[in-house]
Amino acid sequence: MKIKVFGPGCPKCHQAEKVVKAAVAEAGVDARVEKVTDTMEIAGYGVFGTPAVVVDGDVKSVGKIPKKEEVKTWIGQ
């Protein structure tokens, strides 16, 4: 599983990344979490608000910090 957290490096983006990593660790799933700051790559997903989370190419959240429980549903927990 490949998870991307989009954001330029703002505090909310860092928090979103922490939440995603914590959810992955708690769920015990095999997933790679990648932080993406490249605005062209982010725009390529049709995302124009950050933070955003993409799981296996599917945009799951835009413009907010997701809840850990919400992330777990996206990764099959």
C-alpha cells in the first residue's frame, strides 16, 4: 500500500502526516507513507487544498487533518 500526504510543510500538513503514520503503525499494515511537497505533483491529483491524503492513488481527504480512526478505515482496518 502506498500512502501520500500532500502539503508544502505547514503545521497542519506535518500533523496530518503524523496521524497517518500513527494509524498505519496501530493497524500493523504494510504501507509506505510518503510526504509530497511538489505542487505540480499535488495538482496532478486534482488537489488544490492541503493537507491532503491519497491512498493507492485514491484521494481520501483534502483541506483537513484526518482523524486516526478515519485513516484506519481507508487502510482496511
